[in-house]
Amino acid sequence: MKIRAITLNNVRRFTDPAQLTDIGDGINVLCEPNEHGKSTLFDAIQALFFKPYGSRDKDVSALRPHAGGAPEVTVEVETDDGRFTLFKRWFQKPLATVHRGGTLVAQADEAEAWIAQLLGGDAGGPSGLIWVRQGMTSLAGGSSKEEKQALEARRDLMTSVGAEVEAMTGGRRMDKALARCREELGQYATSTKRPRTGGPWKDAQEQVASLAERRDTLTATVQELQEALAERARSRRALRELEAPDAAEERRTKLETARAAHAAALRHAEEVETLARAAELARLNADSAAAQLESLRTTLAEIATAQREVRQAEATAETATKTLAEQRAAVEEAEAALKKAEANLEAAQATQRLAQRARAARDGAERRTALEARIAQAEATRAQMESAEAAAKHGPDAAALQRIETLAAELSATRAARDATATQVVARYTPGGAAILGPDGPLPDGQALPLRHATELKIEGLGTLEVRPGAGGQDDHALETATEKLRTALAQVGADDLDAARTAAATRADAQRRFGEAKAVLASLAPEGIAPLRAALAEIPDMDAEEDAPDLEEAEKALLAAQTAYSERRSAREAAAEQLAEARTEAARADALLTSLRDRLRRAEAQQAKLGDLSEDALTAQVTQTAAAFAQARAAHAEKAEGAPDLASLKAALDRATSVETQAQDEIARLRPLLARLNERISRASGDAVEERLAETTQELQAAEATLARIDHEVAVLTRLEDALQTARNEARDRYFAPIVAELKPLLQLLWPDAELTWGEESLLPHALIRNGREEPIDILSGGTQEQVALMVRLAFAKMLARAGRIAPVILDDALVFTDDDRIERMFDALHRQASDMQIIVLTCRQRAFRALGGKALCLETSAPTS
Amino acid sequence: MSFRFIHASDLHIGRKFANIPQPPDGNIRGRLMEARHAVIGKLGQAAVDAGAAHVLLAGDTFDTATPSPSVLRQALMAMGETPLVTWWILPGNHDNLRDAEPLWETIRQDAPDNVRALTEAAPVELAPGATLLPCPVAFRAGASDPSEPLDRMESPEGSLRIGLAHGGVTDFTESGDAIAPDRDRSARLDYLALGDWHGRMAVSERVHYCGTPEQDRFKHGRRGVCLLVSLDSPGAPPHVEEIEIGSFLWSETELTLHPRQDAAAALAAILPEQGRRDHLLRVTVGGWASLPDRADLTRATEACSPDFAHFALVTDALGTQYDSADLDEIDRGGALRLAAETLVEEAESETLSQSERDVSADALARLHAYVREAEA
């Protein structure tokens, strides 16, 4: 079916007929501003095809003009059977007619049936599928009835191109099976396939766990019971063995025997000890006797020795005393002789000194005279030297004079230089002329007199002549400086002028020379000064009046003899003294020895006294006797000790026997209450029938485990089934949507390469756009994208309709509202691509944007009403 | 006049049967337990009926070493109520001497006069001319032939030698604790009464297991018995007579199915018509079944199992054959068919583990059930 012309009359603003004619194949564009009736046109077409002529519902009412009246819509369609004119009027004289070339084909209900047939006999027809009302940019929307119709239309279309969706996806049978499966699974597991709390699966798991725990507890209890039984058996056996009369008797006998043996051994040991003590005593006695005898013998020998030695010492001491007395006398004698010799020596010495003095006095007289003269000469020379030295200190020395000379020369040179430049007057007297008087007297003749300043020259008789030298050019200052320097130098040496200085310098040099000469003389006369000379003079003895002085040689000879005698005497005395000392030492030594020996003797005698009056024979007899007693006692002890039992072993045996008995008693004391406790424990545990309960629990656990295994299997079965069903349904759905996906694919690729749409099984609409592997639900896409997707889907549906032989015009009332210019071009490409074998009518207000669409331009013509 | 006695063993009094599933309002465990207690009375009655004055219990009279006081005392009292019969109780491995020491002490102290605990391996005169040679079990698991002492036990000249022991004749665990099968000859026994095996078995002419009088497992397939033994004279072969006294029948039946066989009918055909209430039945199903057959089998099982004391259907060995018709029943095409085919493929896969294949097979069966359920 293709629409060729549309006429509206009394439809909203079109109170006069409005017409759209010459609608062609492919794309037709009616481009009008808003409020020019595009939507009215769309609604009118919609009403014609879908609103029964008898309808007065709001959609139809909405078609009436304000002024009221009966809306009329006429549509010319071209089908395979030819061209038909469909007409409907609502409200007043409602009517529906179908004409073919002016021939009425059908009217009223028959016409409605004809139209329905034309649309394919379906509830929805192409309207919701491919006609887009203004503002309906998304796929869904509209009233619920419209949505339902659209869904039916889509379902019909899909079914017509493929299998029925039910057949493909299993439909309600699949839903039921899945629901049953999920319902059953839901009893066991949560949506995440975990055991559901309170469900049989969880219960079975908990049952197994709790039974396993109980079994373990009971097993442990049984184990304890069996251990207690074993321990009781052991304890009973042990107690029985301990308490058996034979065993007790044996223990007691052993203990008694050990005790008796031990006591006997103890007694024996005491006897051995006693004998040992007796032997020890005998040994002490024997030792003591032997020691006494030995002591006596030693003492007697000592006394004899001491007595002998005392006697010898006494003799020695006597001799020494005598020798000492003799030596003392000898010493006294030598002393006396020495004193005499000493006196002689002193006398000789005095005589010799006297002789010497006399000789010295004679030798000193000439030397005194010479020395006195020399001293006098030296003193005179020294006076000369001192006066010369004083003179040499006055007047300038050579250096000072040299400086003065230099300064004087400089002064002369300075003055000469000044006078050379000064104004000079030279007086040349006529012979006999009057003298010319200068400031210093008359001017000499022919001699240039320099004038340094204004000078009045008095010429006798004539007056004065004032000469004024020109200012500058003369250096008085240098001259003054030189003069001052000279004067200062002269003043320093105390000279009035140069000549005086020269004289003083000569005088000084002379004095210096004289000083040097006197000094040399003095040095020769008294090289070490005058004082030593005077001391030497004082030493020379004066000659006194001892005329009778002995002869020196004789005096010296006598002195020598006295000295020799004295030395001899002194040596003799020294020797005597030495001998005395020796004798004294010897005497002392002899005395000491004697004293010591006497002491020794006394001690020996005291020792003897201490020993009493025992005789050596008596003691010897005693020694023999005690030694025999000791030997006897020792033999007795050895004999006794030989047969002694081993006390340590017997003690150990007794200890062991005692501990065996003690242990037995302790063990009995331990076992009796232990048995009581075990009895109690066993009777309690066996009364609880633990093994019975364990057997029961074990069986229950097996059953519970079997149940759990069954449920595990059941869950696995249901899970597997759910998965298989879900997977199969997904696959079927994909297959079901394959045709529309194939139609959409080239369209989508105009906008987005590799883009895909996923389809909702219930809505039969795309619910997500997959771009670049990312899935975006349709309803979160931008408005532009949503309307683009919607339009493409409609175009795809239209194409499918066309393929099914049910060509229907695509009517788009401002279907691209949000699409930007770039995309809109591509959408136009899509439209043209689809339009090749179908009819597309585009209503738009976007004149400029849609200029690029191309296609056939339509124009809504309003004209005078036609009949 | 020959010497007669009853030989029984493995009463396992006090056994709880907690492994037998019990419906919330059911009482099968209690009934099974009670039946074991009732055996005492039946044995006493059998002895009286046969003119036997002795009941020899060859071990495991009690299920555990520490039965609860009521279990123990009621058992002893029940024995005391047959004063004409003397009960000779031998410790077995469950009620061995060591672990069950309190039990044996209690029996020695508190048991009626006609109940005798055989806790010593020493000859006992049952009656003039008949000597009982007991071999009590000392430990739960021994390492030697418990009947060994029999060889050394003396008996009066001309007296019957009756051995009483507990243990297996086949050394399953290789621990060396098996009873020598020729012990009757080595110990010159006229009869060796054995316990431990729960099935009745005659090892040789003179060596017998009586089995438990009240069965507790499916393998033996008959009610429990006790043995009435008559010994005419020393050396003469014993006369052994089985007396069925068990209340409950434990049995196991195999059912092999073929595809397109009516599984429910096949099951019904093998089920007993009578005595179901006292019957514990295990049906092991093998062979092949289609999906609907399996569903039918399950339904049939659910229908009949309440008839029985216990009913178990073991389908581990039952293979499922997936006909395209069965799959068509799920769906001829579309996603359901796709899922079903995936599951079939997995169930028949040779690369997956058995448990994974089982999961897939059961998942498929479940899907089949869902679809049928939805259409029912």
C-alpha cells in the first residue's frame, strides 16, 4: 500500500479542505513551520485507518474544529489491486466509504473491514510499528493500548518473518519449566546457590555436622569408658597381687630378715670399733714408753757433753782475761812514749819557724825598696793619664770638625751663588775722590759689592745714593739656612767660629795621644793595678831584733828527727791498741761461750730432773712390754674386722625391703580410692548406654549423610537444569531476533561501525546498544541516540514488512528532534537506503536541516471546498 | 534319649536401626527394635516346644557393650520368665568381655538363676554327660582364632563336647582371627555352635552358624531361624533342625527393565501380595528405561512403598534410553528441545564423569517430569 493523496475537511484548523497530492514513491518531505497542521495531518491519517467511523472517542473528538462539525478525511491509496479512495466522516452523519475509480467498493462496516484487511488484518498494523508521531522519539511510549498494539504488531511481524517466539523460546512451557525448576531449587538454595537457611539442604548439612559432632563426642566418651575399664582391670589385678596373703607374708618375712641381718651387722661393727680403739691405745702406750727411753738417753748424753765443753770454755776465758790485762799495760806504756815524742816535735817545730823568719827578713829588704819606687812611679803615671783623659773630653772630635768644615763650605758656596745674582755695585774711585760709604763702611775699590736690598750709599759730599735691587731672584733663605746650620754646629762644640773649632779639635787630639801614652806606661809598671803591689810590699817582713836566731839548717835537721821519732811512737801505740782490742774481743767471746754452755748444761740437768728418778733399764723394760701389748691388740682388731659383714649392703637390703613394703602400702592406699572412682565412672558411663547411643548416632549419621548426598545431587540436578534451560532460551532468543538484527545491521553501521542491539524477549524491542563492546541500556542513551535507534528500528521493521509483501508507508512526524546536523546527514542516508522500494513520508518543521534530505517536496494546499 | 538344645546367636538386642528411614509418623525403627526383644520369648518357647532345657547364645546378644538399663534388664527378665530353660550367654565382639565388663558384671549379679554368663574359657557341665566348652570374646577385634582354647579344654570321659564360639570362619581382614573350619575335629567336638554371621550357614556337619533370629540386612532373603540341635551320643553326627522365628523378612529383588516395557507393571509383578507390613524390600532395578518409563516407575514406587515396612528402589544400574519421542514430548523444537538435547548429550557423554552424567540424566528426567506435570 502506498498513499498517493490526503484530503482533510473540517479537521481542526482546516475548516476548509486541505490537500496533499502527488505523494510519490520513496521519500516525500512535507516541510512546514510549526502550527501548519502537520500533526493534524498525521492524526487524521491515523484516524482514517484506525478509528471506526462511529467512534466518538477523544482522539476523534480532538479532530473537530473549534467551531464543531464533522471531520472528514480522504486518503487515496495504491495497492497491488489498483487505486482506492478511502473516506471517513465522524459525528454528524458518520460514514466510511471505499471507492475505486469512483465506484463504491464498500461502505460503513464493510469499509472498515476492507481497511482492516488492507492493513493486514492485524490489531496494530503498521501504525505503532513504523509510524512515528511527533514527540514520540523513543520506541516505547504512548498509551498502554497503543503500546500493546505496537507489541502485537511487532510480534506478528517477527512471527511472519521467522518462527513464533513461543516456538523458538519455548514460550509458556519454558517459563513454567524454568519456574518449577527455580521453585524447587529455591527450597534448597539461595539465588547465589548457597544453601538456604531453613531449607532442607542447609538442614541436612547441619544435621550431618551435628551428628558428626555428637558421634565424635560419644566416641570420645566410649574411649574414656574403655580406658577406665582397662585401668580398673589393671588396678584390680595390681591390688589383688598386692593384697594376696602370700605376697604380704613374703614381703613381711623379707623385711624381718633384712632387719635382723642389719642389726647383727651393726653390733659387729661396734665390736670392731671397740677393738680398734684398744689397739690404738696400746700403740700410744708403746710409743710413749719408747719416747721416754729415747728422751732419757739423749738427756744424759747432753749433760756429759755440756759439762766437758764448759770446762774447756772456762779455761779459754781465763787465758783471755790474762791476755787482756797484759795488753792494757802495753797500751798505757805506748801512750806515754807518744806524748813525750809529741812534745819534742813541737819544740823542734818552733825552733825551725824562728829560723825561717830570720832568713825571710834578710831576703826582703832590697825587694821592699824596689817595690816602693815602682808604686810611686805608677801613681804618678796614673795621675798623668787621668789629666789627659779629662782634656781629651773637650773640643770637637774629628767627625764633628769634619761636619763643621762641610757646613762652612756649603755656606760659602751659597753666599757666592747669591752674590753672583745680586745687584752689585762696584766702586771705582777716582784717585783721591771721596769715599763712598756703604752700610758696612766705605766700598772697596773695584770690588763688586752685591746688594741684596735697598742700600743707601753715602757719597761724601754728594749725598746718598740709594740702590734698590729688583724684587725676586735672590735667595736669602738658603743662605740663612746654611748660616744657621753652621752656627748650630759650632754651638754644639762650644766654638765661636770656625777657627776656634779647629783649634779645639787639635787640642783634643793631643790630649788623647797623651792619655794613650800614660796608659801604656801604667800597664807596664802595674799590670794588675797598684793594690797588688802594695799587698806584696806589706808582706815583706820587717827586719826585727832577733839577732840570735838559730841556724835554719840545724833547726830543720832537729825537726826531721823529732818528726821521725813521733811517727814511730805513734805506730807503736796504734799496734798496742789493736792488740788490746783483739784481746778484749777474745775475752768477750770466751765469756759468751761459757755462759751459753753453762745454760745448756743447766737445761740438760733440768731435763734429767724432769724425767724423775726412772732408770734406763726400767724404761727399756717398759718399752718392750707396751710394744707387745700393742701387737696383741692389733691382731685382735684385725681378726675381728676380717669377719665383719658388709653393713652398707645390709643397709641397702633393709632399705629396699622397707621401701617394697612402703610402696605396697602406698599403692594399696592409692588403688582403693582409684578403684572406687573408676567404679563410679564406669557405672555412670555404662548406665548412660554410651555405646548404644554411639551405635545409634553412627547409624543416624550414615542416614543423614545419605540424605545430604541425595540433596547435593538434587541441587546439582536442579542447578544443571536451570542452567540448561536458561542457556537454551538465550540461544533461541538470539535466533529469534536474527532477522531484525540482520536488517538493522547495515543501518546501525551507518552511524556506529560494529554496533549491535540486544533484544528484550518480552517487549520485542531493543533494550541495549552495544558499542565498542560496551552494553548501554537504551533508556540511558542521549535523546539524539535514542531517536536515531528508534528510527532505524522502525525502518528495519518497515523493510521486514516490505519483504513480507506488506508494504506500508513510513510516516515520520518530526522524528529527528534531537539529532545534530552531522548525524542527521547519515540518518538521511539511512532513509534513502531504505526508501528505494518503499514509501516514506517525512513531516518536519526543520526546513533548513531537511533541505539536505532531498526527496520529493510536498505542499499542503488549502483551496476552496470541492464537492 | 538324646541331648537337645537351642543354638542361637547375634540377637543384637538394643539395636536402634537409625539407618532405616522412618516417616515422621512411622514406627518402623521401634518395631524392628521390639522384634529383637521378642526373639527371647520365641527362643524360650521353641526350647520348651522341642523339649530342650538349654538355649546357647553364641555371642552378640547385646548390640553394644553398654546397653541401656531398660534394654538389659528387660532382656534378662524375659529370659527369667522361661524357668524351665537355662540361658547360656557367650560374650561376642559387640558385647566383648573388656568393653562390656559392666554388662557382664550386672548379668552375674542381677540375672535370674537360669541365666548364665560364660565369661571364662572353661568347661561347664550343662547336664550329666554334656559339657559346654565356651570361648568368650575378650576384645572387639582379636588377632587369634577365638576357638583355639577348645583344643585344650578337658571334659569327662564319655561326655558330649559342645563348643560355643563367636567369629568368622573366613579371614576377611587377614588379621588371623578366623575360626579354623576343622576345629570340631581338632577339639574332638560333637558340635560347634558359632555366632557372628547373620546368615544361616552350615560350615560342616558339626559346625553351624545359626544366623541372627531377627534379620537386619537384605542379603539373606529369608526370615531368621534358630537351630534345634540333638546329640545322640559322643561321636554321633548331630541332628540339626532350623526353626523359623523371625518376624521381619528382609529381602532384595532385582528387576531388569527393557525399553518400552511397562515399568510399573513389571514392578508390580515382582512385589509380594502378602505380608508387606513385615517386609523390608529393596528392589534393584537394572536394564534400560525410557523417560516416561522412569517416571512411571517412580510413581509406582511412591504408590506401593507405604505398603511395606520399608521399601527402597535402587536405580543406580538403570540406564535411561532417550527416544526422540520422549524428547518430542518435551518439545519438538525451540529452546526446550535444545536444552533437552544438550542434557541427553551430556548424559551420554564419554568424557564427563559418572556423577556429571548422572546429574545431566536426572536433570533431563526432571525436565520431562515438569513438562508432563504442566500438561497434566
